Amino acid sequence: MLGKGPEPVDTSNLPSPWRRRLPLLAVLVLAVVGAIFLGEHLNFETLRDNREALLAYRDANYALAAGTFIVAYIALVAFSLPGATAATLTGGFLFGLFPGALFNVLGATIGAVLIFLAVRSGLGQGLAARIDASDGRIARIMQAIRADAFQVLLSLRMVPVLPFFVMNVVPALIGVRTSVFAVTTFLGIIPGGLVYTWVGAGLGEVFARGETPNMSIIFEPHILGPLLGLAALSLLPVLLRRLNLTGARP
């Protein structure tokens, strides 16, 4: 007598492809809406024109102001809205170098992780699996990046050679672990975040002189040089492994 075959798998509770893509679709829609309706408002001029009201609100409700700022920064990054630089300046202007830099880095990291998860759930997992199943050059490149994902992502975060949005999306598409993405984002954006928060902390004097902050300061040799040095140091373990100087495993 033949035995019973395997029980059929119930797929009714599995999310459909469209349901998995809903977070990504929401990000795309809000990004377009934000670019159309908010692009002219989330800038340095808005901060300058509303600085007194913002300072008064901070002084009257410090904890609430700090929490609102972090949530707003998270939404700004998660939905790829314009104005991230102005938000970073605002963090420094309202809260100083510290805890302003901490608020900026926390908001940017959490927002980046949210968009990373949205992209991975909508596209990344399926795309990464299809590439892994192939034997092409792209699959080998993905495997190489994964092997040194921590150092590579940390280095790319330290030096702003790629747009922040791109650095949130690409790791999700190639299957980088969420923990690696989150830690490298948090640590990697600290140097640049400190620089821009420091600029924001000095905006009071800039406003008094009627000037505009120098946002290209991060590309000045005395700033960019140390950032490049940090990025190079973060890649040193990768280079040593490539040169076989760290010792081969048995």
C-alpha cells in the first residue's frame, strides 16, 4: 500500500509579491510628492526665516523638540525627501555639536535602515536570489562584496562619493545583512555628520552676518583628507586579505 504523499503547503498566508512591494511603492510615491511640494521649503532659507520660532519652541519644550526633530529626520531619510542637509544644519543649530550630532546620526541611520528594508522586501531578496543562482560575473562580484561587506560599506559611508540614497538602496539589492548595513551606516556617517553639525552649530553667527553657510567645507583638504584616511584604514583589512598577508585559513 502506497503511503500518503507530502501534505500540500498552505500558501494562503504568504504575502503576495504586491504586498511585499507596498513599502517600496509608498517610499517612491512619497519621494515624488515630497520633491514636488517640499523641495522649495526644506532648505537653508526656511531655517533662517524661522530660526527664532524654532529656538523658542526648543527652549519651551526641549525633550519634545528633540524627539520631534529625530522623527522628522527619520521620515526625511526613509522617504527620500529633499532637505537632508538643511535638517543636519538644523540639528546643529538647535542642539549644538552635541547632542545635535547624535540626533542627526540616529535619525539618518534609522531612516536609512527603513528604506533598506523597504527595498529589500520589495526587490532585494528576489533579485539577490536570482543572481546567486546564476554563474555570471555579477554573482561573483556580489559574493566578493559580501565577503568584505563591513569594510567596503564603512569606507563608502565615510567618504561621500555616492549619494546617500544610492548607498541605502544598493546594499539591499545585493543581499547585505541588515545588522551589517545598520552598523556601518551609523559608524560611517559619524565623521561627516560631525562636520555638518558643527557648521550648523555656528549658524547663529552666519545669520548675524547675513551670510550663507559653506556647505562645500567637507571637500576642503583639511576635512576631506582625514575622511579619506579613515576610509583607507577601514579598507586595510580587505587589502591585507587580498595580498594574503593575514594568513591563510587551514
